[in-house]
Amino acid sequence: MFKSKRMLLLASLMMMLVVFTACQSSESSEEEIVEDPVVHEDENSEAEEIMEDEVLLSDWDGVWNNMAAYLDDEELEVAFDDLAEREGMSVEDVKAAYIEDRKVNFNGFVVEGDKVTFLDQFQDKDGEVI
């Protein structure tokens, strides 16, 4: 598909930069208090260390967008033109390959506490719940 994994990595990094700059974070709310897990007497400090590294869904609170939905963004055209030229492919083929490798059935989602809402479009473009 792609002749060079380096070019794929470059395109992915560029897409991630766009996503991270376009993502909106919701206002922070009070931190959720998580009770200490029950640790049996026979377990050692390794179990406690694992629990300290626990990641909660609420750590991702905010609005998130599917990177593939940015493929027609004018700011990325230069990157896709360059990638297509280096790979000897058309821009349309490069974009199609990107979508095929990363296909999801939503273009945005919102994380609120322990709840995820999937949207057919970006939230700021009046995305509807799917």
C-alpha cells in the first residue's frame, strides 16, 4: 500500500497535530474521588503500584474528532500532495488508503465522566448522536 512507512508516519503525525489543535476540552469539573481498591494481605506492593497508574475514562473528558474527517481540510492539502508525489500515487489514493486503514463509524465523540457519546459529525458542526 505505502512504499514508505516513514511517509505514513509523517502523514499520521500531521493529522494528529491537527486533531490535537482542533480538539476542544470541556471545563474541568471537580475531580472524582476514587476509593482505594481492596488489596488482599498476600498481594505485594506491585498491586498498589498498578492501582496508582490507573487511568480513568474521565481523564479523557472533552470533545474529540475523527482524524479521517480532516482529509479535505485545505491546511493538509500540501502534505497529501507531497506524500502522493513521493509515493507515486494520486492524492485520492493516498486519502483512500488512510481511510481504509483507520475506518471508524463516527466522526466525533464526547467523553463526560464515565459516558461516551458518539456523533455522526464534529460536535461544533452540530453532530447528531449515533
